[in-house]
Amino acid sequence: MRHRLSELSQFDLVYDLSAVLIHKGSGVNSGHYIAHIKDKNTGQWWEFDDEHVTNLGNHPFGEGPSSSTIKSIVTDAIQSEVRIAESNGNKTHSQSSLMEIFSSCDAYMLMYHLKHAKNISENGGIACGANQKEIEGVVATARDGTSLPSHLYDEIHNLNASYLDACQQYSHRKELELSRITDRRKEVRSVLAEASVPPLERPFYWISSDWLRQWADNIIPT
């Protein structure tokens, strides 16, 4: 990706394909989406099609021998003759080899993750493996050790900061509300303490609300 950045990087950024979003349908405004996702820990590819999850093996796209016979990816394989030039001192020779190129009309989005970044020396060779501090501004290292582009790292940092601020504001509002409830309880207890409530030993009577309405309307109730 080094030569495809808006600003030329001094590091040779190598990315691995990690997921493919696939669109099925005849029109761009309708259809069905499935995802092929690579497990970074095991190297296995998986197909996610709603509730159906299928193991696609280690190399479903032809970059090596597949270890899975459960399901194969339907792609168009094109036999292409590739000439590889090798420089050895003043002698230059080329060799031809056949390489399968896999193409798809259904691939909607490709996702990659940074595999490694190597420092490019002045003569164009690889000088050394660059660490995260050396490529600051290109990628940043999160707390769990994963590498992210600097702008995404800054965005996540800002989102985390706003989340913590929202939590603090919520805690402050909760303290105010609990304080208000406590004051209200004290007020109610004060009123109850001053009210002249007759003891439960004194006789009392239950009066029907309908009886009270008739009495209030100057009707002699039964």
C-alpha cells in the first residue's frame, strides 16, 4: 500500500486480506449480503450467511492448498502468464510461470489488516523491520497490541473520552437525584412525626365512597 497513499510513506506497508463482503442480486438497490471472514488466530476462513456458518478452509481463494472439503468458493479463475524479472549483478533474466488470478463480480467490499511495516532504505531495499514508534502517524498501537491507522486511533480515543465524560455526568445526575429523594423522605418523615395520628386501639369505621357521594349531594343515603 506504500505507493497508493496520498503521501508517500517511507515504510513498506503490507496488508493481509481479512474479510470479504459479498452482494448477491441483480440490482444495486436490492439483494442479499454474505460475509467471508478470516480467523486471525487459526487462519481459517468462514462464510456467514444469516444463520448459516460454513468453514471454508485456510485457502479458499487459491493462495495455497485448501484444508477444507466442506464447501468451495465459486470464483472465476484466470490462467495468467506472469514474467518475473530477477536482477543478479549485471545479469538480468526472466522466467515465465502460470498463476491463477481469482476474480469476482459479487465482491462488494474488501477488508485488510496491517501485517507488518518494513522500513525502506534510500536505495529502495528493506532496511529493517519498523516498530510502531517509527511509523507514528501511519499506525498506532492500541492497548491490546493491535495496530490501527492513526486517524482511527484518535477517533477511538475521542470516543472513549466522550464516553467517560458521559459516565461522569450520569453519576453526577444520579447523586443529585438520590440527594433529592433523601431530602423528600426526610420531609415526609417530619410531616408524619407532627401529624396527630390516632392509635390503632381506637375504634374506626370503613365508609363507602358511594355513600359519601350521596351524602355530599344532599341525598339521604341508606
